[in-house]
Amino acid sequence: MTEQFDFTSTERAVSPQREPVFGEDVRADAKRIVERYPEARSALLPMLHLVQSEQGHVSSEGIDFCAEQLALSAAEVSAVATFYTMYKRKPCGQHIVSVCTNTLCAALGGDAIYKGLSEHLGVGHDETAGTPGEEGSLTLEHAECLAACDFAPVLQVNYEYYDNQTPEQALELVKSLQRGERPAPTGGAPLSDFRGAE
């Protein structure tokens, strides 16, 4: 049995008006990003960072927003967002702690660091201890390689490096983050929260 539609009817279902997920300021930022590139699709990576800085992750609404701004399909945007590990598809903690567990770091203590932090936080890979986005919340993840083998074992907090770590140092670092402190990275910019890093 097939449904029949009356295409001559003037009545149509009206969906309720929803508040836009991204306001005018974000739309203006998106426009500025797109204008930097000769082809709009080339702006996809920075657009995904913009969405993540606003929401703390790349939501389905963020995928749709990027697709709309860049005249791409949601599938094209989603393919990129799921390919790169830097784009988080679910809400994260205020801080993302990435522990290198690649060969050299693992051999020099990276596995022990990860295990100790996992036990302390009570979470595994890509899981969050605490309420996502709130003060002191942490997302823990394995990192394949943080490209700092000379300083192994290393970990990152919101993409800032902490070199030559021991399990004890890493645990103290995480405890200080949970208390709302922001210990200085080994080098580079002062530590910010995850959204600020985006």
C-alpha cells in the first residue's frame, strides 16, 4: 500500500522555531575564516576548530553548521571530523590529558603513566572524569605519538607539552588540574582550558 499526498493543499506542517545553535558572532567568525581561502572547502579544518571552541566538541549541529557554511554535505564534513583525533565527537573535560604510549614513551614509562592516571581517575581511553566542561573535569586519552621522543615520556594537557614525566609527576599534575590549578607546561604558551586551546 502506498501513501498518497495532496500536493495542492495549502496547509503544511510547521516545525517549531528553534534558537540557532551558533549565534551571529560565530557566524561572523566563520565568514572570516572562509574568506581566507581561495576555495571554501579548504576552510573545513579551522571551521571544525571554531565549532569545537564553542561547544567543547564537534556535535551533529556543528557538522551541519560547517556543511552549510562551506556548501558541503554533512557526510563530507563528518568524514573529516571522524578521521582526525583532535576533533572530539562527544563532550570533553575542561582538560584533555593525552599520554604518549607509542614505543619509546611506552618503554620509558608512558604505559605506567597511563595506567596510573586511568586508575586514579577511574576512566579509560577517551573517557571523562567529572562533568564535561566543568572545573577540574578531565578527559584521558592514549596518544600514538606526540613527536617529542627526545623528551620521553611525554604527555600533553590541552596540546601543551609536559616532558620527561614519571608516573608520580604525572599523577601530581592531574591532581593539580583537578584542584583547578594550571601548572606551567615544559615550554610554550601558558595552560588554558580545552575550549581556549581551540
